[in-house]
Amino acid sequence: MIDYAKIKKLDPQDVYSSIKYLPNQIEQTINDVQAIKFPQNYKQAEIIVISGMGGSIYSYYVIKSLFFDDLKKPLLIVNDYHLPSGLPRKTLFIASSYSGSTEETIASTNQAIQDKLLVTAVNSGGQLAQIMKNCYLPFYQFQPKHNPCGQPRVGLGYTIFGSLIILQQLNYLDLNLKKLNSGINFLKKNNYQIQEKAYQAMKKIKNKLIIFVAAEHLSGNVHIVRNQLNETAKTFAGYHLIPELNHHLMEGLTHPKDKNIIFVFYNSTFYDKRNIKRMNTTKKVLRKQDVDYLDLSFNAKDKMEEFLFYLQLGSYLSFFLGIEYGVNPAFIPWVDYFKKQLASS
């Protein structure tokens, strides 16, 4: 049973409400971005680049996987200080930084502006917003009113859907808004049930090293939940994707013999039939090697609803595990320490 008294004690920044408000974040973002006016030449890009770090770059992983069949232009990621060479002038560059102060993103944005790319941004303010204003560039500056804790990793509705709706507005991907709104309503109506499912899963993965497994349209989900478990629950987690893991990882489970590890499978009936068979066969291999695993499934109407379900589930899973370990889910002391050390050098 979920211990709400313990949550109240360990979560003064209210990460819990930020997770609950995911559908509200998405609704706000849709309305906000649809009101932005972009110059006509922003619809004429030959390639799309999204620049960001940590929780601010989730949009790339989601768009690349969930909209694999719907993207009309190639999509690249920049999660460093510099842009790749050879980008055409007609490159749509999206700088994604929740705080607007991410130094790698600011550096790559300045280079994109210098190279006269088609630059836009998603942020809540900071230096990045000032750069965009100074250069008279169109961008989305959101007011994170539905993220009371202020942590980017649970401001998913802003960072993921900010970039996504920009691409939809510029006709670079086909987004079915009817399905998206239906998925939003599903999250609102089933919030408690998703919490319960996440809580039960948490009890099975606690005190273990965690490896998530997914494929195709859910690939972005496991990248996100990996990061959230690292930061929110302060625990080790990783992920591997089908079919790639079948070509190397299974041989890596022989040693050491004492394996305190659990694999968590994000199952889907929407996967390619060959990938479904690969998922099931991978579980057979794990059983033969005495490696524990957990199946997670959901009977979704479509890929969008399934994506949103796992997105919300992952946030609650990481939150409840952090509470179970007795940690404040908002604090990231080692990341903060690292940033201070970097700033002083």
C-alpha cells in the first residue's frame, strides 16, 4: 500500500504532484506552441537537429522512436558543445534546455546562430531565452506552472512536447492530435491505477541493479526511465534495445556468478512480430542463466496511449523507489557537486 505519509515527509518539493500533472503540462504546451508564429523559411529545412542534455534532450529520443515512420526529415542529436560539420544552411536547430542555462546547449546554439541556421528553442528562461530574444528568433519559453518541484526530469510535458509540437506546427511530422488528446484523458482518468502498477513494480525491483528492455516506439521511454531512476531514486539503472541486445548482451550475463540484477521488459503488441519473438526468446535465455526479470504490459488502443502510459509509469516507478530508499526525490547532490566543481575550474 502506498505510504502517503512517508511521501509527504520525504518530498517537500512535491515531485509527486509534478508527475501527476504530466497531462496538464502536455495540454499547456500544445496550446502555447500552437500560438507561436514561425517564419515561412522555418518550414523549408533539409534536416532537423535537437540540442540538449539530460532531461532536456528526451524529446530527441521520443521523436526518433515514437515517430520513426512519420518524420519527414532526418533528425540528429547534439549533446555536446559543438555542432557536427557539414550541416546545410537549411537546418532547423532546436535548442532544448529546461533551465535555459545548460552550457553545452548555449555553446551549440551560439554556433548555430553564427552559422545562420534556422534556430528556435524550448526553455523556461535563463541565458538561452535572452539569446533568442536578442537575436529576434522565434522560440517557446514555457511557464512551468504544472511542475511545482522544478526538476526537468519530471517536466516531461514541456521538454518533450515543446519540440514535438514545434515540429508538428512546421509540418515535419504527422501528429494525430485526436489520439494525443485521448491519451491525455486516459492519464487523467487512470492516474491512481498507474500509480498502483508502478508501486507494485517498485517492490520487485528494489535492491537490484535494473536493466530496462524495449524496442521500436518505446525506445525513448526506457532512455527516460533510466535517467529518472538514476536521479530520482539514486540507483543504478541502464537500458538495452531489441534487437541490438541479442547480438552481444546475452553472452555478458555469464559472469559474475552472483548477479543481483533484474531486467524489466516494456512489452507491446505493436512491436514487429519478429521483435516480439525476440523479446520472448530473450526471457528464455535469462531464465536459463538464472537472471530475474519483470514483465510490464498494457492493453493500449494505440502507440501514443501506450507511450504515455509507460512515460507516466516510469516517473512514478522512479519516485516510489526513491521514497522506498528514504531519499528526497528532488535532490541531486552529486550532479550539483559536479556542476560547482566545473564552475570553479
